[in-house]
Amino acid sequence: MSKNKPVVMIGLMGAGKTTAGRLIAEALGLPFTDSDQYLQEKYGATSAPIAAREGKQALHRYEAEHVLEELAGEPKVIAAAASTLENAEVRAAMRKAFVVWVDADDAVLAERMRTSKHRPDYDPGEMRARRETFFREVSDLVCDVGVLTPEQVRDEVLTKMGLPGVDRD
């Protein structure tokens, strides 16, 4: 597998898509982007303010737009919002990428988000129930961040992509 294939990190909030994604991008020598960065640059706010201002449906459209735009361009590592999987066009576009489901059990994710002002009402169990079928459909690899460090996630991804010699420092 080529190291010039896009990599999509997907998972529920608190899973560490951005942290592991940055490490993978660095190891592969690819640019990195995530939904919050995209939203901030294009719409002047991150997800919570956009959802409050325009509604969750608009937010989810913008997040899907991010993934579709990034997958249409040069290869990169993309940390995508889990909501993007509800969009059939996004799921179809992900077929040309290497998709990593960054997962953990609900208790781990809830604890990581416990003090977050981003989503104080966050219920990973409810989010998982809505999206788990999609996670399974698109994923080439599942990494449990309840037991793996971001560096171990990076190493799992590189190994699964057949790139064990890529610099991991």
C-alpha cells in the first residue's frame, strides 16, 4: 500500500483522532487536517458555536463537506467528525482512503469528555448506537485507544498499511 494514500481517522469524540492523526501524518510526510480546524478556517467557529447558530444539520453538512473536499485533493491524514458517516456520499468517498476507527469503550470516552465545554450533554453510548454500523462498514483498522497510546495507534496504522519502515520518531 502506498504511503500517498489518504488516511481518515474516524471515531467518537474523545477518541484521540487528532492526536494520533498528527503522528501518522508526520510519519507519512503528509499534511494533516481535522474538522474543527476546517470549520474554524471556513466558518469562523468550531462545531458547538456553529450548531448553536445554525443547527446540527448544518454543522453535519459542513463536516461532510470537509471530508469530501479533502478526499478529492492530494493525499493527507484527515481527522473526521463521526457525523460524516451518516452521509452515504462520504462513506463512498472513504473507499479510496485507508480508514482507521479510533475506538474505546463508552466509559473511557465519557471520562475524556467529562470536563469538556464542547459537548456537556455527550453520551457516547447513544452516538455509538447511531453510527457503529457505519464505523464497521468503512474501517480498514480498529484501534482501541482505551489500551493503545497515540504512538501505538500510529504504529498499528503504519504496519497495517504495510509501511513498517516509515520513520516513527
